[in-house]
Amino acid sequence: MKRDIAIAKYTTIAAFLVLLFSTYYLRSQVLTLNTIRLSSNNIMAEEARKGMEASFPARQKEYELQMAHFETEKKHYEDMLDLYKTNYEEYVKRVGDKFTPPRMPRKPTPPVSPELSDELTKVGIEFRDQQYDYFHSTSKLNWIACIAAMSLVGGLLYLLMFDVNGKRIFYIVILVLSFIFMIGPSFHSIMSAIVGFLQAPHGMMPHRM
């Protein structure tokens, strides 16, 4: 009996470690997917920084034009305010004319460079490959985790029933924690759902000039 109890304990420990490894393996896969996804954001952030630096002269001119436009509107407002106070009839006439300052020219949007487009496409392909690898490897790992879970539960149940001198409350705590964090379907379902809902990164427009 002592030999069987020792075997059950070693089996339980080994099964627990296998489940723990599979849990962290799944987490590492999800972290890898998110790292790939965030790499596209880093690419776009660097592109936006370059665009911001390159577009500073154009934005400075645009600011000056906006200030000139503001001054035109301000002068028009002051003129209309003076007319309202001094010559109401002329004010009504000017309002009827519906004078508005001319529109500013529309700012063009630069195209996405082929290099940036190719880089973002490569990131998207890498993301989809990693996503496929996750489900492909998880489908195999699932059976290993299944055997480990059955060994863990079987070992703990055996110890609960036959290890009279053991700390049964300790076995119960391990069993409950294992079901909550590793054996129960909630964790693996959540991880698979997260990976399934993750979308490949899409290209973003660079900073407008």
C-alpha cells in the first residue's frame, strides 16, 4: 500500500507539472500573438513620428493660414459689431448679403509607401501563421493535458481514499485549485476564444502632411 501511495503521489506531481506547463504554454502563445500585433503599432508609431517631423514646415504654413483666416473672421466680426451699434440699417443690409470668408485649400493625403505596405503585410502574415500554429499545437497539447488531468484527478482521488495518514485537506485544496485554474474548461475556452477573436493588424494611414 505504501508503494502504491508513493506512486500515486509521484503521478500526481508529474501530472500537475504537465498541466502547469500546458497552461503557461498557452499563455506564451497568446502573448506571442499580441506581441506580433503590437509590432505593427510600433511600425505605425515610427512612421507617424517621421511624418510629423517631415510635415512640420507644411503644418507651420497651415497654422499661419489658419491665423490669417481667423484674423479675417475677427475683423469681419468687429466691423459687424460696430455697424450694429452705429448703423443698424447697414448692419441689416450686410447680414442680408451673407458675407463669408473664402474657404481654405484642402490638405492632400499622402499615399502609403510600398515599403510600409509590405512591412505591414508581412506582420499580418506572421500573425495569421502564429494563430494557425496556436490552434494546431493546442489540438495536440489538448490530449496531453487530458491524460495529465485524468492522472492528476485519479491520483488525488486515490490518495483521498487510501492515504489514511496523509493530509486529506491538502489533497482537496490541490484538487479544487487544479479544477479552477487548469483542468476546468473555462481557462482553455477563454484562451481559445481570445485567440479566435484576435484579428490580424491592419495598415494605418501615416501622418498627414
